[in-house]
Amino acid sequence: MEKPKLFITGANGLIGNILWEGLAGTYELYGVDVEGGGDRNIAVADLSSPEEIESTMVAAGPHLLIHLAADPSPDANWESVLTNNIIATRNVYEAARKVGVKRVVFASSNHVVAGYEDDLPAGGKIAPQDPPRPVSYYGASKVFGEAVAHMYYECYGLESICLRIGAVQDNDQPAENLREKQLWISHRDLVYLFQRSLEARVGFGIYFGISDNRQTYLDIRNAVEELGYRPQDDSFRTPNTRK
Ligand SMILES: NC(=O)c1ccc[n+]([C@@H]2O[C@H](COP(=O)([O-])OP(=O)(O)OC[C@H]3O[C@@H](n4cnc5c(N)ncnc54)[C@H](O)[C@@H]3O)[C@@H](O)[C@H]2O)c1
């Protein structure tokens, strides 16, 4: 049986590399990134140009898409956020609609709800349905991305799963910092969450993406129930983080 074609934006970044390795067995992979390099099937294009992303996507003809490309810094300035997060995300959705992509998995962020962090009661959790409270242009750009995703679902039936990712570490170890530890997602849980997001029978949804961390302030129950996400790791398990 032919593998479904999966197109990954920002494929040369941290998460792009992890997903490429984890999903290559299941999907026929195509990528795009503004940075070239490597011997994988990754085209060089700037997603802030509608023509560049459209021609790259037409050439690949994907069924499914993972949209990772963005300026991922919470301190990113307005010009960079506008170009790489806001304009680029709209261009990706418009190109996806034109080439007939069935579903997009959008890399949103915990920064959509960062405003709750200072006034949460002890043991309190933020649910994905709580109103967004961004405190940065970066966080606001992810609220915009979720809204565009919803708009393309409502207007065109283009499905989207928005994953508000916690904290991915290059070395796959939880950070010492308490906040980052609570937000940790291991590489294998990340790959599984994206895989479930590509496959689950859900038209549109918003979910937090973290491991099964026993101490956290993000509620992942809807990801478990609706996507079938089964995280295996816990940043607070000692001495090993692996089950
Ligand atoms: N790493 C995390 O812990 C984390 C947490 C929450 C959300 N996210 C989100 O996940 C996504 C991937 O994050 P990452 O950590 O892999 O970041 P990264 O910076 O390692 O990768 C992003 C990639 O996107 C590319 N890119 C940026 N602007 C582009 C443009 N205009 N056109 C084409 N390519 C462009 C970059 O060249 C880079 O390779 C981002 O959207 C980020 O906001 C990441």
C-alpha cells in the first residue's frame, strides 16, 4: 500500500528533525524550510511569499501537512512574528486549501495561555477551552494561527489539529527549571502525539502537548480521550524519565 504524502514546514528545525525521523516509516515525507541543507527531501522557500509556498506544495501534492515553521522565540519582535508566524501561517493554509490537503497539524504553543501562570491556584490546571491569555506577540501569533485554522475548517472543511506544545529539549531530558519541567514533552511522546493528530477522527480541535508529567498546570485529558494520546514519559520520575 502507498504511504500517504506528508508535507512538513520548518522541517530543518528542532521539532522538524525529530518528526522526520519518527514519521518516515509511515509517511512519504516532503519538507520545506527557509534554511537549506541536508540530504532529505526538503525544498528551500520562504513561507512569507505566497508564490513560493504554493509552488513548493503543488510540486509535492501532499494529503497531510504539519506546519512547524515560525519564529519560535517568546521574545520575537513584531516584524519577525508578523512575517514568519502570521503571514506565513495564512499562506500555508491558503496553499493547503488550493492543493486539496485534507488535514493540517498546526504547532501552536503553551504561550497562548501564559497569562494564567501567575494567578493559578495551587494544583490548578488550564484547560484547552479556557480563553487565550497571550503575553507576547509570539503567543498572540499562535492565537491567530489557531483562529486561521478554525476559519479554514469552517469555510472550506480543511481539518486542523492545533497542538499547544510544551517544551521540547534538544537532548530529550527535562530541564531543571520548574516551569520547563512541567511543560516537558519527550521526543517519543511528541512523535506519537503528532501521529495521533494526523490519524484521529476529529475535524478540528485544540490540545496541549506535554508528557505525562505528574506535576503540571496544563490539562491533557482531551488529547487522551479524543486523539488517543498515550504519553509514556514523566519529567518528575526519578532516577529515569522512561517508563
Ligand atoms: N521547541 C519547543 O519547545 C516548542 C514549544 C512550543 C511550540 N513550538 C513551536 O513548534 C514549531 C517548531 O519549533 P522548533 O523548536 O522546531 O523551532 P526551530 O526554530 O528549531 O524550527 C523552525 C524552523 O522554521 C523555519 N522557518 C522559520 N521561518 C520560516 C519562513 N518564513 N519560511 C520557511 N521556513 C521558516 C526555520 O528555518 C526553522 O528551521 C514552532 O512553530 C514553534 O513555535 C516549539
